[in-house]
Amino acid sequence: MLLIRPLRPDDCQQLIAVYHEAVISQAGNLYSPSQIEAWAQQAHRNDGVRSSLLRGHGLVSCAHHDETIIEAFALLDPSDRLALLYCRGRASRQGRAGALLEALELHARSQGVKRLRTEASQLSRPLLERRGWVVDAEETVVLGGVSFLRWRMGKDLL
């Protein structure tokens, strides 16, 4: 069984490392080297990521039997937006992202949220679609001076 716990303020440095490692280890087949570099550095360069981690409602998936080692995390910020979802490469395909999404959806429902929204990467879009999310729009954004294609997605919480 996966160990999931609430994000704590002292997790921030480790979460930024998970973010960076997730991009570096999993984006190679989908993004160019310049895109990977720009994206991986976002958490280090962007104070908005750190602020969101401290402000939002987040959950972490920890290594088996050790809640100090974070393998994946997800965050709602604000309560109707999936702001972050990242998993270390070594811990991918273990059900961590799905378990985190399910727990965040339950939390959002308990807060009266009727629909969740997010901006999905090429990495997260297939997972979200399998879990009932739908594409609302396609958009191009610039991170670190590099263009990225992403999708605005949503999921009704019934």
C-alpha cells in the first residue's frame, strides 16, 4: 500500500528536487533538450512554485515505510486547480500519481468544488484522460524563454 500524507512546509526543498528529477527523467521522448532544461529549472527559478507549495493543499507519496522520502506529490492551488503533479522517474508507473489524484479529488469534493481544472503537459495528459479529465483547449506557453504546447483540462466532480 502506498504511503500518502499531507505536504508539510519543511518538504519544499525535497519537492523541488522531485519536480526537477521528474522532468529530467521522464520528458526525454516528448520534449527537446532545451525544453527539458527550461522546464526542469522552473521550480528553482520561479518563486511562484515555492509560494504555491506553501499556500495550496498538497499531498505526497512517500517511499514504502519511510515518510521522509518523497517519491511523488500533487497540489491543488487554488482548491479547484490541479497546480502540480510530479513523480520521480524511479517511482513512476507504481500508481502514485493516480492515488494522489484520487485523494485530491476527494478533498476537493469535500470543499464543495464542482469541477477541477489544470494545465496538462504531454506527460500528464494521458494519465488525466484515463482518469476522466477532458481537454478544454490547447495553448502555447513560454517557460524560461522556450515555447511549450499544453492543454487546459477539466474534470467534473459529481
